Amino acid sequence: MEKIIVTGGAGYVGSVLVSRLLHEGYSVLCLDNLRYGGESLMGIWGHPNFDFRKCDITDFATVSTIMKTSRANALVHLAAIVGDPACKSDPELATKTNWDASMHLLKMAMDNGISRFIFASTCSNYGKMADPDSLVTEESLLAPVSLYAELKVKFENVLLNEIPKNDEFSPTSLRFSTVYGMSPRMRFDLTVNEFTKDLTLGKELVVFGEKFWRPYCHVSDFSRAILAVLRASREIVAYNVFNVGDTGENYTKEMIVNEILKQIPDARVKYVQKNEDPRDYRVDFSKIKQSLGFTIGRTVPDGIREIKELIQLKVIENPEDQRYYNIPHYA
């Protein structure tokens, strides 16, 4: 049985991934500092192939001990201070976590025979499209405009280009789209989730910069992409990078609002014109489809529907609770 280490396994993406890996027959060692709580792991607690260590990845001594004894086949590195606002609010912690700790994890993986290393990067690396009429690809110029993206680009470059290449190690960087959808560690500070939440609750939604582009991808499809990399031959994924999403799922904020209005037609929306946005990119996802056979299972309208139902049915009683946000939230 293959053993996978997942850093940040109790998080929004990680809790979905860990459950999927266990379902697919993998053994999972989850490392998480439980910054946002551990309730997301309750559904898999006690699973015979699940092991949890409460550990901050910036605790290098503890991480080293775990890695030396893990006998893992692969490491999926999700743990991070996630997003532009969270990194901007605490740049020192962001640098220590997203750069220093990532470099330490990479060294420990290589030193201890962990053959696969999958890094959660971001399409934010692209910044602003040079040509607004084209799609960016994995070969396009990277133009990060935030500390979050700068640290992702910096580590990605080390992972794919600067470390000595050898046949025993297979690092892969996945540039994820903007995520949305239901997770055991729910978040409502993500565009699709937040817009749907506000309009379902009957609030007036104020939208800034409705004309700028982003790609979007359901959180469950992140796990499917990671599984595709784990199952692919080394020749395809080693020292390689893939955008994760679907070319048809590039949206402006206005387009997302229009999709929500199809399901909540009486919703109130106000647009505030914003002529400049440092991030504006439409992404091509043909590489991951052609190389790994990856296709998405859910679309933005699907995500809107499930978030709307979560709130309408009061599956989540108070979606304004701070537990569902990575930065301070005021309802």
C-alpha cells in the first residue's frame, strides 16, 4: 500500500484530498497545525489507514523526525498561509511558512527517499495577461503581483529548475485555479462561495472590478488532479508543471454573478467600477487534459447550487462565523 504525506490535510483542500486518498486505497499521514480547527477530520478519524500528527511545518525538528520515520512514497504539500490578504497581513509568517518550511520539506523528502513531491502552486503566478485576447499557458511569463504568488513562483522555480535532477525523484507543480465548493473545512471567503452565500442570505452584493478574468475549479477536482499525478508515469510528471482547471471555466466576476442570478433571480447586486486590477488572466488547461487525461467533474453553476443549498437548508447554521474565513471577517 502506498503511503502519502499530506501537509495541511485538515484544511479546505486537504480535508477533501485526505478523504479521497483513503477511499482510493492509499495510506495517509496528515500533518496540520489545526490553525482552523480539526473538525474536518472527524469523518475519517479512526480509519485504519489514517495517521495524524499535529505539527506546524515551521517546526523543522519535529518535521525532520516525522519524515525520517514515515516510509512514505509521496508528499503532497498543501500547507501554507493561503491567499493574498492573509500573506499581506503577516508577511513574516507567510515567508517562514510558504518559503522556509517548503524548502525544508523538499530537502527532507529528497534525503529520505520520498519519490514523489506534489506542490500546490497557483494560477495567480500569471498576474496580468500581456495579451488580453489570449490564454496563458504553462510556458507563459510569470508576473506575480503579491507576496503569496511571489513565494509560490520562487519555490516552484527551485523545485522544477534549480535542484539537481535525478531519476529517483519526481517533483510536480500544480498551478491551481481559484477554488470553490463544499469541503469539510468550509470557507466562505472565496469568490464563488462568498458571492453565493451573500445573495442566498438576501444581502446586497457589492462587486468590485467585475470585468477581470480568473479561472475557477471545484475543490473536489483539485483532489482528482493530484490523484492523476500520483498515478501517472514519472516520465510525464517529473520536473513538470500543470495548470489545474478547465479552459471553459474562465469567468469574470460579472459572469459568476450572472450564473448566480439564474438560480437566485431576485438577488440584489451593485457593481463598483474598477479600471485596474493587477491580476487579470484567462488560462489554458489543455496540457493537463492531454498529458494526464484530466477533466473536471463539476462546474461553477454546480458549485453555486451546492453552496446555495447548504445555506438554504441550514446545513451550516451561521455562514458568517469566523471559523469559515482565513482573515478577520465582519458580517
